[in-house]
Amino acid sequence: GAGVSQTPSNKVTEKGKYVELRCDPISGHTALYWYRQSLGQGPEFLIYFQGTGAADDSGLPNDRFFAVRPEGSVSTLKIQRTERGDSAVYLCASSPAGSSYNEQFFGPGTRLTVL
Amino acid sequence: GQQVMQIPQYQHVQEGEDFTTYCNSSTTLSNIQWYKQRPGGHPVFLIQLVKSGEVKKQKRLTFQFGEAKKNSSLHITATQTTDVGTYFCAGPNDYKLSFGAGTTVTVRA
């Protein structure tokens, strides 16, 4: 079956611009996670959705970052006034339900480059 | 907050040799998960350990969860070129995962 998909695969933008990154989770998965991965590091948690609501946004670095999941499936991560330090691979993952015992299925990621 | 540390950061292995990578958590874990990320790829789930002292095997890979549920190890025997990649351990923190920095494995043929 289809896995987690993310678009675009690559995004190059200029400092100060606004970007949107999209995640399409596995059908039926109610839990959705966004992570950010910098070179040589493990994924770093950003935000977790259970259904439509953001159950935990403690990993968002500042108020330039925002994410939505209006219908409980597709999610969009929005970054305003991008900075060079935002450059990273943004990974989306989903799981059947929000549980510390569930494996997470990762998408291929969006590589964001801020010039 | 919870911290997960992995050593070594890099592991250069001769094909056919064995090696072990280690994972340590600052807090007791309900379970620990291991993921593998191939070069240019995304993390893929390998296994989950739940019980204290648990040992699980997947072909040439042996995973162990410490008695105190604060550490884990991954041992690979007879390393092959297909083992190349970065191995991450991850501990749950509520519903999210805290990942270590990973052990990046390269193999000399």
C-alpha cells in the first residue's frame, strides 16, 4: 500500500520568504508527527497531531513555525520569514494511533534550503 | 528533558566483521525503538524492545534492552555492504520519539 508522502521533495527559498510543506500520511493513521533533521543528527520532534488537533507542539522552535491538519489526514507545516538556520530535512511520520508503543512510518522528507 | 545518546557516532567496519553500537537514555524507558536510515533515505523502523533484559534477533542483527530499561545495544555479525547506513535508537517521550544522533556505519569490502 501507499506509504507516507511529502511534497515537495526539495524546496529552495530565499531568506524572509514563506514556505509550506505538505505531508500525506498513511490512510487511517490518526497520529501524525513532524520532525526536523539536520546533517549528522537524529530527527528532532516538532509537533504531534492526534486527529485534527495539535496534541503537542512543544518542539516548534518559535512562532514562525505553524502546522495544521484540518481534516485529520493531510498536514501542512508552515514557516514564515524563513531564516538560513531553518535549512534542514523536514520529515513527516504517521502511526495508527498516538501511542508510545507504536512504530512510526516516515515519509521521504522535504529538503529545505534557505539562501 | 529526556536525552538519548549513542556511541560510537561512526563505525567503519571491514566486511565480514562484527560490531556493536550502544544507546543510553537519561530516563527509564517504557520501550525503545531502533530505526535504520540508508544514505539519502528516511528512517525505517527495525524493531521495538519492551521488556527489561529483552533480546530480539533479526537475521544477523541482535538487539538488547538493558535490565534497567535505560540502555540498549545493536550487534551486527558478519557485516555486509547492505548494512551501510545510520542506525538510530529512539525512546518515547509521551507520544513523540526522542532520537539519538545515530551511528553511521560504513563497510570496507
